[in-house]
Amino acid sequence: MAIDRAGLADFLRIRREALQPEDVGLPRGSRRRTSGLRREEVAALCNMSADYYARLERERGPQPSEQMLASIAQGLHLSVDERDHLFRLSGQHPPARGADSEHISPGLLRILDRLQDTPAEIVTELGETLRQSPPGVGLTGDTTRYTGPARSLGYRWFTDPAVRQRYAPEDHSFLSRLWASGLREVVTVRGPGSRAARYADLLHAASDEFRRVWEAHEVGVRPREVKRFVHPEVGALELQCQTLLDPDQSHRLLVYTAAPGSESAEKLRLLSVIGAQPLR
């Protein structure tokens, strides 16, 4: 497929100008004259240089890679149809849709962008973190940095002992059952050739505990109302987790809150200040 430089440039410009700073969690400021977002703001949202993005809008530069296009689609808060159109304009085949897609819907992104003072994250059905709010990074660490099967919290739970340090020890046995039950349900829905099935096979080979819990064949184990975390700086927290589901993409937005006036609420306020920075 050949790149349509003029069509790509026009589409990028129109989508950029349609976005307002508050749509993506940015302050408007008092001296803004640009219609929509500035090029450098979009470039920052897409994790690329402003020069690279500007060249695309000027019908110049190299053909964008699939990875770069995925970043642009998320930075511009494109729908799945708009993402596919972006890929075709760029001479690339669109990625898969459905459960294996990692493209976050604009609706979930808009909500997450407004949760800058609250721990929140968007995860796949396999517990792979796609995006976190700054206090979310402060609560659990940067869980978007993992690659391969380790991207799944359930996989890390059985293969990386350090993961369990963030959770109350008395909950570890229940959480093992929870992750195994959830993975079994996804394997049943997605089938033997799915990524979920591959994770189950890898865990069978890597963890005696996983094999033992898996053989119990539990399904329907659900998260408890209160999740107990152990933070390395602020200590123990008891949080409620509200979940918003995007059924088309099988993504979940998880938002962690504490009872007003509680000690955990005070600790959350501290996390919203320090973000991912450790206390000194």
C-alpha cells in the first residue's frame, strides 16, 4: 500500500484542530490562540519529536511505522475506525480489532485524562496495563514498562516474587485463586490458540503454585470490595476499586478510591502529590 501524504497531512491537521486542551488533560492557559492543540502538544501526547510530527502534517518525512501510527492514534484520541483510516492513509494495514487490540477508546481516554489526582489505570482482560494516571504509577509503580508475558499482572504474580510486596500478605492466597480463575475464564472464551492459553501454558511450566491453583478448576472468583495495598513509602492502604468496561475492546478502566476521612484517603492525597517520585 502506498502512503497518501496529502490525505494523511489533512487528516492529522483536522483531528489535531478538533481537540481542545481539556479533552486530553492539558491546561488551556490564558494566551492560547491556536485552534485546537498545538503540534508540539500532539507530539508530546504521541511520544515523538515535534519536528517528526510537523513533517507529517507538511507532507514530508519517512513513512510512519506501525508503532508510530499506534502512538499517533492514541495521542489524537482516535476511534477504532479513525485509527484504521490513519493506517491506510499511511500505507499500512490496520491492526486487529477486538480482544487482542490495545487501542484504547477515546471515551476511556477522556475519563482517564480527568483523573490526574486519582489512582487509575486502563488494563486488558489479561491484566496488561495500557495507561496509568500519575497517582496510579505512584500506587503500583510503572506497570506499562513490562514486555512479553510479564505485561500481565497475573503472569507476574506467579513468576516475580517482588510483585507481591505491594499487596497485603494475608490476601496473597486469595489473589492467586483470583488470577487463576480469571485466566481460566478468558482461556475458555478465547480458545486454545489465544494469548491467554499461551500464558496458561507458560505458567504451568514456571510455577508449582499456579499448577496447584489451576487444578482446583475454580471459576467465578471475583475481587473483594476492599483491596489492600502495601506502599513502600506511605504504608498500608485500603481502597475500593470501581471498574468501567469497554465491551468492544475488552478493556477496563480501574479507579481506586478511599473512604472519606480515612487514613487511606490521606495517604492517597499524598500519592497524588508525589506521583511516581519516592519520598526522601
